[in-house]
Amino acid sequence: MKISTLFTKTSKNYPADEQAKNAQLLIRAGFIDKQIAGVYSFLPLGKMVLDNITNIIREDINAIGGNEISMTALQSKDPWLASGRWDNKVMDVWFKTQLTSGHDLGLAPTHEEPLTTMMRSFIASYKDLPACVYQFQTKFRNELRAKSGLLRGREFLMKDLYSFHTSQQDQEAYYQKVIEAYHKIFKKLGIGDITYLTFASGGSFSKFSHEFQTITLVGEDTVFMDKQKKIAINQEVMNDETLDHLGLKKSELQELQCAEVGNIFTLGTKYSEPLGLNFTDQDGQQKPVFMGSYGIGVSRLVGLLAEHFSDDKGLVWPDNIAPFKVYLVQLGDDRAILKECQEVYDSLNQKGVSVLWDDRDERPGVKFGDADLIGLPYRLVISQKTVENGKIEFKKRTSDKIELHDKKSLINTIAL
């Protein structure tokens, strides 16, 4: 892509109404646009980052048998009445509206009820189980506070996976598969070493649920962590009983600020019983389906990664998350420069390397500043001087070192 074809622009100024570093950087770099507090539009570069994260998650969820769907955000109140969660006193984050007929609708804060209802059409026998269904879907939550940029939004993208089983034992086995998949996902995203499986409060069918908490100074959660054992406890369940159960000593735990990036729950029959999701077992008996729920905050991850992968110059995206791999800086509009830029651009694209070509009529300092702010992994510079020398200027975003390479070797190196 050429920057001249992008409708977005970078900004030198920090948005006055944003406190969170992630939102400040992403807005300045032209990745997102703020609509209202807690509500952001993803612009072309931001959408590419969001899609890259989504694809990383999709790969590992598909690997454990996930079937991807896409459900509606508009919610009939009936299944929520059946589960007891339509009442604002029970779930206080609802956004609700009405049809012109006067029928009440909600905007989904989560999807347990509608999916459980839908699965009644597809689950009748033990032969239909297990089933694992997931989606990447926009959620709506009327949060009291929305001051952390993408880390806490009123509208956000979530990956929510739901599993359906004949027994608790079968669900627990799948639960462990999800834990392993999540570890792989966060490692691929570059935060595996700072993201910990964390014990949190459980529901009716298990003593604990689990969260995946990432260490960050902007996190809203407090966790107590044993880094040697790689075990963390959310403050909400931090007590002597929990420590004894996990074999931990309070003196060996470190108190840290974290942001929750994922969670997994054993739901049991909490939703299948009131919503009538049953199956016939091998003895011909009707039983409620046993369920689990597993979430990852996808748009939240964009904000978290922007906080983590950044410096005083701007964003510093890893290769597999960056919207483009290469920032190609064109200095001058001489025919030889344009020819060299086009050849490099085409050669890299042919090798599957994505390039953002800065073809604007701007000063070098502006282009270099934008390259640092946008944060692509590699910067290439083609100018009158490099053309005359038969070289291309190369720089990694993570280094101040500038190197000169010939075109063929540089293209082959970047394409590895």
C-alpha cells in the first residue's frame, strides 16, 4: 500500500481527552479513531493489526476443534429472562433498546444464552457431543469507567468459545486443551513470558475459574504471583484457604498490576438447565448438557500490545502483528528513485512481504518520524544517494543501527 492512498494521517499532538498511553499512541499513529469514551473505530492500519491478532487466535482454536460462527449482537429478552440475567440488577452493564413494535431488545454483553438456545437445534444425543463453537463478535457493556483506552471499552471485540459435553469429566479434559491453546496464543503474540494463568473465583461447578493476566502498569487487576511456580492468584480469592489449596506461601508471592486478556469458566448446567439444552445418553436418559466458556479480549489485546510494544518514539510492532512488515521511505521524485522504489516494492510483495510505501511529498524528518510512530519492523530508505551507490538503507525499528545493503540480498534477507 502507498501512504498516498490512505485517507488517514498521523498527528504530532496527543489527544487531549485521552489518559491511556495505548489510545494516545494508536490515535496519533492513525490506527484508531475515538467516537466517545470507551468506543473506538478501527482505521485501516488498526484493522490490519486486529485481523492479525484474530488470525493467530483462530489458528489455535481451530486446532482444538473449534467451529467458527458469527452470531447477532441483537438479543431477544426471552432466553435472558429464562436464565435470570435480563434484570439490570443482576447484570448491570446492559444496553437495551426497543423495536418500533415496543418489543424489548438488548445488545449482547456476552453470548451464553443465545448460543445455548441455538444449540437445542443441533444437540439431541450423546452422539452429538462434544461440540465446540466460537466466534469473534462485538460485545456491548455499559461500563461505569472507560478511561483505559482499548483496555476497557463499552464496545469491544471478543473471541468467545463455548464447549458442550456429556459430563464434567469430558469438559475438564477440554478445559486443559484450552489452557494449552491460550499459552500458545499469548506466546505467539509476544507476551507469553509476562502472561500468567491466574486463579480466580469459580462458579457452581468448580472451586476456581481461571484468568490469563498480563503484567502491565496500566492493568486494573491486582494479582499475587509466584514467578518460580508460574502461578498467580487474583486478589479476589487471595486468602489462607486458597494458599493452602495451591501449596503457596504468601511471603513468596509478588503483588503486581495486571490486565486480564483471557478467562475460562466451567459453566456446568447453569444455562443448559433453564434453557432446556438436553441430550439423551447411552441408557436413553435425558440429561442437561455440561458446558464451558472461554474468552479472549481481542480489541483489548490491541491496546495491551500497544502499551507493551512501544517506546518514546512510538509503536514497535512484532513481525506477525504489524499491519505491514516494511516501511519504504521514498526520498525524492527522480525517475531513478521511483523506479528503484517500485522494483523493491514489487519484489517484496511477490515474496509475500507486505510493504507500506511512503510516497508523500514530505521532508525526510517527517517520514522518519512517522516510520517510528507507526512502528513497522523494518525501514528501507531509497534516495538519490542510495541509488547512486547501488545500495538501500536498512534499519530495524528495534535498533538505531543503519545498514547499507544491495537490493537483492536485502530483499532475500527480509523475506526469510
